[in-house]
Amino acid sequence: MKNSIQVIMFDVFGTVVDWRSSIAKEVRRVPELSAVNGENFADRWRAKYQPAMERIRSGGRNWTKLDDLHYENLIELLDEYEIVGLSDDTRLHLNRAWHRLEPWPDAVEGLARLKSGFTITTLSNGNVSLLLNMAKRAGIPWDMILGAEVVKHYKPQPESYIKSAALIDVDPEQCMLTAAHNSDLIAAAGCGFRTAFVARPTEYGPNQKSDLEPAAQYDFVASDFIDLAVQLGCWSTSQFPEIALLNHWTVLTGNSKTSAWKFSIQQWALL
């Protein structure tokens, strides 16, 4: 099955990056928000995310990129907290905290390993500049950035998955979505995508109740991106660059002999 996968697409918020801790840190850096609990602020800001997109998915408003939705939600939230006196520059800088989210500890290394054997790309509701700035800052090694702004649809609308695959000239069956959210994976599977579940059990904090376990039969279930890379035969390439070459050749050709050679190198690497 894995030889038929050419592209691995990734949900970003919560799957690749730890939005909650990152936003909480940014909130604590704003003097006017010193009395606010950063984690609670992050949770309440994030809680406005789906309702804002749903108004677009349902046809209630025209297409609006996520940066603008985040800003509108921030203004609402500041009003709810009765926070006054923030300058325009401070509000804009705080809104761009979503551009500065920190990756989970395994994310960058795991993605680098997966990139040795597959094309890796985002499939996110984030806009392009947000995802690009995040990647540049955190060293996330995407081959390309795809998602809602590119196809003008927010997940889990089917168009967001199908049009993303079409843009890079692959069939949905040649794509695999990796995500920490069951609803995203189930929607992608309904469009013909392969699926990989990677749990992020603290995405919503220590008392998280949802998305702790896979809720459907996925193609892969992994503890983190490094585990997923191992399952897909993408071992560390810094010490053994020949593995990267064989990963690439195997994906291009589906040649079982190169798979056997790669397996031999991997076994030798364990000695």
C-alpha cells in the first residue's frame, strides 16, 4: 500500500504545531493581558475558529482567509474580556502569533525523514502567508503549501481534499492525510485519501477528552511523526544518506528489490 502513496499531506494546527502553548506564551508577553490566563485565552480564541469558518462553508459570507477570521475573533474576545487600550500594532502582532506557532518536538525531524521518501505538503485551513511564515521560523521542511486559501474551501468540505490533490496532478488514492483529528481523517477517507492518525493528547491541555484514540480504521496509526516515518520506511538520513536515495527510488518505481536493499541497510543500521 505505501508504495502507492506519492504525497503525504498534513493537517497543521494541533497536528504539526502546538497552538495552545504557543498562543498562551504570546498572550503572556502582552503587558495589557498580564491578568489573563494565557491557556484560557488560547482556548477561547480557538473555540471561535470553527464557527467562523462554518459561516463561510454554509454560504453565509464570502470567502475570507483565516488571518482575517482570527483577527475578527480576537477583537470579539478582547471585548469579552473587557480589555481596552491595546494599540492597533499590538493587536496585529498578537494576531500574527498564529504565524509563530511552535512545532511539536518530533515534528521537524519526522517531517524531514518523511520527505526523504515522499512529497510532503500542508492540507490546512491556514492561509499561505501564515503557513509560510510558520515554516520559515520553525524550520518545517515542506515541499509545498496547500490548503484552504489555495482551493477556496475550508475543511472538511470535500473540495478542500479533492482540489488539493488535483493541483499537484495526483489521484486522491495517491495522497495520504496525516492528522490528529478523527473528523478530518474521516472526511479525507471519504474523498479517497489514505489516512494516518497521530495522536496529540495534550493539544487541548492536560484534560483533553477528544481525539485520544483513532475512531475509525486508518491506514496507519502512529505515536508521532518519527514513528510514522519508521512505519513508512523513512529512517534517519543524516547518518545513512543511501537510505534517502533508496526511499526516493522505491517510491518512484515501486521496485521490490530496492525495498529489500533498503531493508538490509536499515537492519545494518541497527547493529
